[in-house]
Amino acid sequence: MPGFMEGEGTEEFIEAFKGAVVPRDRKAKARDLLPPVLLLAGGEEAAGRAHRAMRGLRRMLYPDGAKRVPYAALGPDEIRGAAGRRPLTLDLGRELCVDVPRRTGGLRLTDFWLMRDIVEQALDPRAPEPDGDALRDHCYAQRIARGPLLRALWTLGGEGGDSGAGSTVGPGWIAELRRLLVRPLFQLLPRWWWGRRRTRRLLRSTRRGWYADWRRISHGRTAEEFFENAARLVRAERARDGEAAVGRWEELLLRALLADLRRAARPGRISPWRRRRRTRCVFLLELPEDAAGAAAGERFLERYGEAARDTRCAAVVVVAVAPAPPAGEPPEGASPAGGVAEGESGGLGRAAARLRGASGMPSRAPRPLRAALPEPVPESEALDLDPVSPRTFRLGPAAELALTGAVVAALLSAPGVWLFDRITDEPDRGCLGGASSEVVAGRPELSADSPRKQYEDARRLIREENARVDREVGDHGGTARTVVHIGSDVAADQEGQRYNAAVPELRGIALAQRALNDEASNDSQKVWLRVDSRNAGDDFAGAPRIARQVAEDAREKGSGIIGVVGFSKSLKQTQEAVRILGAARIPVVGTTATADLMQVDGYYRRVAPTNSREAAVEADFAHRGNIMDDGTGSCSPARAAVVVKDPRDLYSDEIGTLFAERFGARPFTLEYTPGGRGGGLAQGQPPKDGVARKESIGELADAVCERITANPRTVVYWASRALQFSAFLDDFEDNTACEGRKLTVLGGNDLTTAALAGEYADRPWLRLYHTVHVLPAGHPRLSDIAKKFNADYARDFGSHDLWRDDGRAALAYDAMQLMAEAANRAFRSTDNVERSNVQIGLDNGIRKQGASGYLDVGRGRSVPRDKPVVILHHTDRGSEPVLYCGAFTQNPAGRIAHWGPHGKFSCPRDS
């Protein structure tokens, strides 16, 4: 989307602007007054840059041909035409009411419409000098044109009592009776009563009497009527200078409009109109370059802060964009960089901080915030601006009110009571999982080749591609660099393959290397990549040593090393390796390691979702989803949880703790460390409340059995490793008092490969849900990139391979893609592919479609925003997805925001 280029503070400002327009706190739009913002576009083509910025802001509010929030925008031509002739608020208020967001109801701007009628009368040079009665009659005539009820009453009273439909013409005493009774009843009395109400509201009311405050009139009963006072104001302003009078009318209209918007923005849960007003209104102004038009824009910005403070209206966001004059060359007269230049100045980051930090109603009028748009540089790219996403509604407020009335009437009747009892007595008890329409991850076939052969075959593919790089660069020229891969050793046997990620990670890297080098062969602006794969031993035991070797090799001149990918597990030794590489300033992109604690410095990125995101999704799933089987085929959400974790395992301890925090209901935690005494506490120290340490798998199984016996709606959250889970199930089935009892388990992605391989298929009493980071091959929600990756993987390694659907290969593929994109950007912008330039490319943010989802790694982020999380249900025919949340593709259709039956529940989203 055009308008905003990458630069310091740009993304922060866009996020702050969207947060101001659609605040998370529903009370903020009635409480926190925001200062107006003036964005200045400098340099060459300043007017064009200002126009593109305004167009970008408008498209965020009007992306698909319909307003998502109420807003009004004035371009330079409208402002130039209004300069010195009429207030800008006239056009803003008129446009604000046009094309309101669907099913939110129209805006009732009663005070603004009244003041607009007065101001237009005052600005009309042909209109006579009004007195109070004449001004009231004029405004009432405009009012009945807008209201069907008053218009109907006027029609019944006749057209002035002379002739026409409903007139008082008639024979004899009947005509005289109609003249004496009908016109006063249907015309004169309503008009008099309407005028009295304006006086009571605008002059006498202390709550709504903003006009009296502005005119410095004491509230309460007064001999003066509103229209008498307004007529005196019209006569006084007509005698003044035209531009000064326009400024005075600007103050009046702004206060009227903001008073109406303040009332409309009041939070409420009963009125369907108020419940739909969850956003602020937006005023957008693109100031022209000429002095007269700029002065009109300044007049509005200068008076807005005072009017908003006086009316206590926080329901508006005001953003103006203007071309800044060249340094030392201010235009004649006023300019956008002039009058409002007295406001606060700073960059976009400062403006974003002020918008986010606004709190309450200031004692002084807020001054405009000036912020310079970043100067475009050759390597900067246009930001991909997502539109604002306020809540949408299926019914309009009037339709909802009618439906609510019908429902209430039905409930008050005998059939309604019966229907209510039926609904409340028979809730949805369908179990999540078992939908025949879902694509399942089928049972894979274990390869006849040994694990070591599969591992060496993947390394051979990488060696062959490295030889191709040397050959092509030597024969045809080009730029080649090296990416180091640090992975664990392969499992010793086929059984161990179910718990080992070495082979699929190498395969994903090999597929990515081949695809990236194919692109380099077609584009001289892309870098050829070699891969140096290094084995860190079983469970990454040698990862710190390998990291130190890589750091030493990278320091050698001409090494060509630009970064590291790998680290498929969150372990203390991989965390230490990442810390060593960061100290050597080597960029790292992790594959399937998910622990938040792996983020030890700014040199580490990852493509897998973090434990905090996974835990939030899993806790919401367990708390809301029908996953607890009562043995009759009916299910309900979990009401309690038992968390099993290893306190000495970085991944297990963190994700178990996070799940317990997010699930609520005080889950009980069982700590077990294989091969030694459990617990991360000092020896002899008692465990915390709600935590118990177990010394063996048997004790652990007994403790889980006790918990689910006491509360059958208890879910077991397995945060420990998959190898211990198999041993736990063996003991739980044979050696506890829970033989034959249903057991519901929710586990992390460490269980994925074993589950997909059928490790737990012969246990009908087990209801197992586990996470994975990709959808099964063939799922309709897959992106084109994911479909091509799955096809390439199936062609090279088989369509029934053990790891085709577990996501590890796809994440390794995406890690290489992220590193390559940063290298290619560095090459295009500086023609120098050094590690420091690659790190700058990663720091500036990368957005790219990957095989595992949309890689939205914005500036300052270390993990893609809203990275997909999928929860699979383990069944006899395979594992079926029962929840999938996140950004699977870049387009809106691929951003899944709801889960459950008919999209009943909202997916947790990253902040």
C-alpha cells in the first residue's frame, strides 16, 4: 500500500494510529483526549509524498469500498476552496455522516445540524438580518425537512393556512375552526416547543449547555432565548472582517460537532447503537501548499484542541498531512510548517508514543504534534499497511432492537419459557474432532532405510548443491555466501526417529537451498548459498562448542559465513550456543525451538511460534473447547488441569508454567525429571502450593489418576518430552486404578512426530490433542508456497514419509528463506553481503510468504506476528485439525481469526 515507506518510527506510528482509532479499552474514546497530529513531508516531491501518505491513511479506513470507521477527509482542493470563505467543519461534519460503517446506525448530530443551519444563514449574503423568531423559523424549516414526524405534523397543519393539501380552506364555520385549531396544534405549538427545548438544552442545562459556556452565559433560567442570542451573534459577526468571522464560526461548529460526537461515543452495553460505536471518528486533512489554503488548515488545527478540551470530547483522531517548505525558505504568509509549528515537534516514534500514552482529559488544550515523515532512501520499501479491523455485526441496531423485542416477547410467553428451558437444558455437547470433512494427516510409513542412511542422504543433497554453487559461480560469476546449519545427531534406530528432528530439518534446508539457488541462477541480484551443516551431537550436547568454532571461523577473512540456522530444540545448551553466536554478532534464525527464553539477544530470530503464543492458544482451547469425553459420546470443556513438566528442561518448564498461568482455575503441577531427582528447587526445599514432585513415572501416573478421579473434567497438559509420554501411558494403563477410564491429554509439538507415526493409536481410552505448526498436506487453507513445498517434499522423499505433516521440514525451509531474503536485500542495496548488512536486513523487518505460514517479521520483531498454530486430534484414521489460528497467507482470507463450531471463538492474537 503506497504512502508510508520503511523508516524510523513508521511502523510504531501506524500501529499507534490504528490503536487510537480502534482502542482496546472501550472507555478510552470517552476518556483519553488525543492531540491532533501534523505529518510533514519534506524533500523533493513533498506534495506528492504528502498525498501518498494521506491515501495510505484513507485506505486503512476504507479498504474495500466501505468505511470501517466513521471518518471525513478533506483534500487540498476542498481546503483551498474553503479558505477564508467557510469553516472546514461544515464539510467535515457533512462527510462524516455519509456512508457510515455497515450495521452501526447513523450518527445523530443534532447540535451540529442546528449550528450548520445558523452558519449557512449567516454566510449567505442574500439572507436578511435575522431576529430571534425569524432565525428560529428558518432553522425549524430545515429541521422538518430532515425529520418525517415533524414534517407530517406540518403537513397536517396546512401550508401556511392558505391553500394546498391539508390547508384550512373550507366552507363557512368549518374553515374558521380549522384555521383556529389545526394550524396552532400541528404547526405553531410544535415549533414553539422545539425552540424551547433548544434553549433548555443549550443555555440552561449544565450537562449539555456547551453553547452557554462558549458564549460565557450563566446556566439556569434566563430571560433570553437561544435563538435571540444566536441572532445577535449572527448580526455581530456579519459586521466583522470576513476571515475573522469564519474563524468564529469554525469555533462554533467544532464545539457543536464535538459535543454530538462525545454523546455518541459514551460507552454502553444496553443500547445497540452505543454497543456498535467501538471506534473513534477520524478527521483527515491534506493541507495545500498555497498560503491561503494552509492558513485554513492551520485555523482548524489551532482551534480543535481548545474545542475538544472545552467539550471534553475524546472521540476523534485528527491527522493532517502537509508538504514542509524547504529549510530556510518558508512560503509567504502562513504555512503548515508555520503557525502550528509552535506545537510539539519530533519524529514518528515520538508521535506514536504520545498517542499511545494519552490518558484522561488535560487541563490545557493539547497542541498539535508535528512529525516528519522519513526521507525515502533507495533501499526502503513501501509498508504493507493492514486496514483497521473493528468488530463487525450481522444485524443493524434497529434490526437487533426489533429482534430483541421479539425474543423478549417470546420468552414472556409460555412457548418462550418452554423453548428457553429446552435451550438451557440441552447445550452443545458435540466433541471437537471427528468431522469427516476435515483433511487428516494420514498414518506415515516408516522407511526401510536406517536413520543414519536417511541422515547421510540429506547431507549428500546439501554437498551436491554446494558443488553446484562452486561450479556455477566459477563458470558464470556471481556472489556466493555460506550459511552454517547447527543440528543434532540422528537417532540410533527407527524407534528413536519418532522423537528426533535431525532428518526432516536437513531435508527442509536442502529443499530451500536448491530453490534459492535456482532463483539466483535466474537473477543476478540474488546470492548463491552454500550450507555448512555441523553435527552438535545427541540432544545438542556439543552445541556451545560448535558455536565457538563457528564464531572463530567467521572471524577469518573470506570465510563467507553470513549467519546460522538450526537449533530444533529449546535446551539450555542450545540457549548457550545462541548466546555465544550473538556475542560474535552472527545472525541466527531458529527452526523449531519455541521457548521464549531462547531470545537472549537481538541477533536471534525464529520462524516457529513462541511458547507464550502456543500456551495462549492451548489454554483457550482447553477452557472453551468440548474436549472432555464423559464416556457417552458427549463432551464439554475442561474445568481443571494437571500440568506435567520437567523443571530442568528449558522448553518443558517454560511452556508448562505459561499454560498454567493462562488456563486459570489454579491448575495442579506435577514435576518429573527423567533419570534423577525432580524439581528445580534446592534439595529438601518443600514445593510450592499446587506443585508436587515425583521421582518415577509410576508415581506420576498414580498422581494423574488421583486427580482425574477426583474431577473427571480434568485435562492433562503434557509439557514434558514425547519419550516420557509413551512410558507414562504404559504405566497409566496397566499400573493405576484408572484402568479403562477416559483420559484427555493436550500436548505440545514435541509429541507431534510420534503421534503422527501412530505411537498412541492402540489406546482407545486416550483422547489426545497436540499442536503442530503446519496444516496437513492437501488442506484447502494451504498457501501456494506451502502446496509447492509439499509437492517437492513428496517427490523427493515420498508422499507417506514420516515427517511430511509434522512441520519440521517446512520450518527449516522457512528459516533458510528468511536468512536468504536478508542477504538478497543487503546485496541489492549495498552490493556487499556481510554479516552486519544481513543483520540490518533482519532488523529492518521482512515480510514473506513461507511454507509454514506468512512470515511477518516486522521491524524490531524476533518472531513472525500471529504465526500459525494448529491443534490436531489423534484418531484411528489419522490426526485431524480441530483448531487452526494465525496468518497462513498474506491476504485477509488466509488470516484465521476464529475457531470452534461456526467460528464461535476468537483466536488469541499477538500484540
